Amino acid sequence: MRALSTISLLPLLALTACGAGSSDGDSDFLSDEFEALIGTRDDLRDTDGDGFTDAEEHLTYFDANELDDVPYEGSYPRLALPESIDDEGWNEGDVSGDWTRTDQHDRDISLHDFYGNVIVVAVLAEYVDTAQDDAVDHQDAYEDYRDRGFMVIHILVDGEPEDTAPDPAGWASDFGLDFAVVDDTSQTLIDAYVDTSGPKFTIPSYTVIGRDMVVREHDNTDRFSTDLIEDLLDEPVPAVDWPLPANTAELREALELRHYTDDDAVLGAKLVDASMDASLDGDLANSLQEGRFAPVDSDGNAAALPFGGTSCSAVFGPALFPLLLLSPLRRRR
């Protein structure tokens, strides 16, 4: 018991030695300066009260100020989302329209939530043998490419047997699917992805959408081409104004956050140069130009290092790191 008390005092003593300059007031692993930049509170580890710390959300591209935007159990890794996407339609060359449906985890997902990914939208019926055969292949492709930013979405328009309601949870369980499966019993989405103008139409049908949400292939009734997927994955991730700390990779590893592991592609495109004269668009640019945030570091990153965050952190930071991890984190996995 005495040993535990001694250990628990070490972070306090070290932080006291740093004095009032400690820059992570709520111990959420984001500096106070960085929290000012993204609009979260520096005295609450969970600004929006949804059960996830500000770091857990912001470092995985969820809005730490929005109660309903959470990395729920079963959710999919996300990339930074623009404030809006001006959709054009559903045909090849269009910026894809958006839709929202309930997935196998009983959560609403929107197509535009997967901006930055290469997306295969498969329109299927559970009773069709080829759909059942393809499901396993789709999971294999998802496992091969998902760390690079790849998503498959199954839209089920009919169940098994024919003319019964689809069962997204059962379909995902039967084939071990980790990607999104949604129910479109009403068949209100089918016209977006399948040519239904004639007396008959063919499913399965596949539509491929690029990282920029532009439809690259529409209503392909053959199996989707992995060559096309690989070509699209080689395209750069679209840049979005989403500030990230200089030590994002370290924080993600320490907090065991689920994210795309291809950080060369993802972080390289997403790390924002948040210097005061950055030529960014929107509210972030205005705030930066008004000088309302702390200066950036020598690499042009908006956040000072957490774990103390001041000059004394160079002495105490590495020693404090394993001890800070002993502090209770409000985490749900």
C-alpha cells in the first residue's frame, strides 16, 4: 500500500516541479493549446460527455464536441471529413450523392462518412448464390486493403428466402464480415446503383467510388476489379483541414486507438500546417489569422507535446509517460 502511494505521488511531484506552466490541464493527452485550436475544453477530458476522451475522438477523426459522433463498438476507421460535400448524382464521374442507413450494429451510417476511402458499394440479395460466394471474397479484399483506406458496403435488398426481409446482422455473422452491411428492404437505394429501367435488372451489382467521393465505376455486374481498387488506393488522400498534434502516431499507439495504420499516406496528407499565416479556408483560417491560438512548434504543428507540454517536459515527460498511463481513462472498447 505504501509503495502504491509513493508511485501515485510521482506524477504530482514532477508536475509540481514544472509549475503552473503544465499545458495538459485535464490530462486527456491533448495540450491546452491544442484544445483551444479544436474547440474542446481543457478542463474536461470528455468535452461532449459521450464516454470517449477528447484524444480518443479527435485523433481518430471523430468530433469531440458532438455527442452523437462517437467511435462506437463496431465502427469503422475514419479519415478526416470536410465540412460539406457537394454531391452531384450517382453516375460515373459524379461526386456521389449521400444516404443514411442502419448497419448490422444497429447504428446509422452515411456514405459520406467514408470520404477519403476507396469504397465498393455492392447491391445484393441474400438468396442469390453468387452474392453468398462473393461475400467471402469481399471480406478477404477488405482485410487486404482496409489499412490503406478501403471500405466495402453491402446493401441488402432482399433476404433468404426470396421476398423476406434482409438480416444485416445475420449476413455479417454468417460470413464473418467486418465492413458495413445495411438493409434496404424498401429498395429506395437500388435506383442509385442499378439500372432498373427495363423489365428486369441484375444483381449483384457493384459501384466503385474513389477517395474524393467521385463514382469511378457504376453498376458493374461482374466482380469488382482489385486492379482498379489498387490504382485508386494509390491516389493521395484528399487534404482536409483537421489539425493533428506532431506526436499523433505516438499518442495513438499509447492509447491503443483504432485507425488506419498506413500513416505515411494518411497522416502525411492530414497533418495541417497550422501556422498563423496558413492559407486555409473557413473558420480555422480566420481563427489562426486572428492569432487566437498559441504559436506553432518548429515543424508548423499546432500542438505542443502533451505529458506536461512545457520546457520541463523534456526532462520529466519520458519518465512520466508510463505513470500517466496508470491514471484511469474513460475508454470503451
